[in-house]
Amino acid sequence: MKTLTLKELGYTDTLAQYRADHKLDSLIVGRVISEHKERYVVKTDTAEYDAELIGNIRYSAESRYDFPAVGDWVAMLEYDVDKALIHAVFPRHSILERQAVGRVSQKQIIATNIDYGLIVQSVNRDFNLNRLERYLTICYGAKVEPIIILNKIDLIEEEKLAQLLDQIQSRIKEVPVIAMSNQSLQGLDALTSWIQTGKTYCLLGSSGVGKSTLLNNLLGKKWMQTTEINQQIDRGKHTTTHRELIVLEKGGIMIDNPGMREVGTTDASMGLELTFDLITELSQACKYKDCTHTTESGCAILEAVEKGQLTEDSYYNYQKLQREKAHFEASVVEKRRKDKEMGKLYKRVKKERKRKKY
């Protein structure tokens, strides 16, 4: 096992200050590299530990956010060889999250303490501008810098690739786009130029777009298991089943992520504003401050669509994501109301039982 410094794992002066302020100097500091049903593999500068939570954290947790996730920094105490108990979770500087599948009012943490989100799409069947905007919204909402990777360019002609790049640039501004091939390795140098020691990168994208093969290429060896290409659908099956943090030989920390069929947004207002910055700017010129940008006269956004300054696809995708955001927020409010009512009912029943007992 290669010996690493904490800095190479992403440890910062801010984390060191938190450790000192909260008197955690006597505990071992490490980073969660994988999670398996509330058991964690934590990497330090000298070893890897099989770790679990102390009871106080487990029982005082108010939500999933109080538990460690891949990418978190933790303080722990060793109780046996390569075994430890987690006593504290350090504050996160970013949380990549999406709407939990099948649970409208709940969020699912993808990974924490991410610096860059590598949004991978294949140029053949997976290419979808609306989905790209979804991932951008998630990244911007988490204050994570996005990089778009168009993979499998060896499957299309140069003219087709130029068309796809033009489509992206017409809707998405100021986001780096790297066109590459896992087979020929074209574009790999352009990606590695972005990799910095101590920075953390999270692979995002659907199943079968080549994330695991890309990670193998970055590592220069076969780390993640991949399968053969299915000739009918031009892609392989994804074999990543859990999130895992991996330190690259030449610096940088990579988090592989299982393919996501659904990318539900949550309450990331900032993410929407930055992803659709043109719409945000246009809205300032609307006639009415409470303009919904749907039917109002004097709506600057609708005028821009009519004049061709804003594409209809981008406008409709913006409206769809806004509706999802509003629905998520309303669901959260409703859930809190029901939880509050249930809490009151529990107290009344408890009080009534106590009265009857005496």
C-alpha cells in the first residue's frame, strides 16, 4: 500500500483547525473511502481501518446527514488491529445529493467534500442535453465545479462530434468540455491536466457510459471491473455497485459512482440559477416581479424564446426542473407537518396512559 500524506487525501488547514478547536487531537483522522451498511472503510496516512459508529452518534442522529458518507473526514479511536470506532464527523465543504429514488421528500447523498464533478456522457445513445443540465444543477447547488466529458468519440465521425459540441455550447456556457475515447485514449491528457493533488473528483453519469473504464485509464491499471460492449446498444453493463474513493498515483482523489437512471433535483435554487444563467438574467427584465414565465405579457423570457435568443428545449427543461423543485419543497413541508402531528399524538397518548396508571 502506498504511503500517503493527509494532504494528499484532501486534508486542509480548515479541517486541522476544526480538529484542534474540538479537541480531537488524540484521535486518528481519516477519510471514508467506502460504506457498507453503516460499516466504513476509513483511510489514513498510514493504514485502512474497518470502522463503525459509536453509539452516541448512532442514537442521536436526526437524519441520514448525521452519518458518515463516502468522502467524509472522521475522527476515530483504534480498538483492535485495523479496527476503529468513529467518534466524530468533520464538517463538509460540499455535499453532492439528489432526490432519493421513490421518496419524493428525501435526499440521497452521492458523496461529500467534492471539488469537481465529472459529468460523463457517451456520444451515441446516452447524449442528452436535458440530463446534462440536471447534473449541472446538482453540481452548482453543491458548489462543485462541473466538467463535462463526452466519451466514446471513436464511435462517431468528426462531423457528428462537432455538431454535438455546438449543441452543448449553444445551451451551456463556461463549462469545460472534454471529448475523449477510452479505447484510443484521445482526450485523456486533457482530462489529466485538470487533476490536482489533494482535490476530489466525482464521476457522474448513467450506467454504461464508460466511467469505470475511464477510472482504469486514469489509474493506468485495471481497478474497476468492466464488461464487454453489447453490440446492440453500443455499451457495456456498468459493474460499479457502490461508491468508492480512490487515490490516483499521480495525485488527485477520484470517487467512482454507480450509474444513475434517475437524477431527481431537490431544493437547489442556486443550482438552477447558475445552470440557467441566461434565464436568470432575462427574468430581471420581466414586467412583473412575480412573473411565472408561462403566460404573462411582458415576460422577457417568453420574448427571448419567440425571438430565438433562448432555445425552447432549454426553456422547457428549466420549467420542468422548477416544478420538480417546488414539488420537492412542498413535500418536505407536508412531511414535517405530518411528523409534527404524529409527535403531538404520541405525547397525548403517553400522557393519557400515565393519567390512567395513577
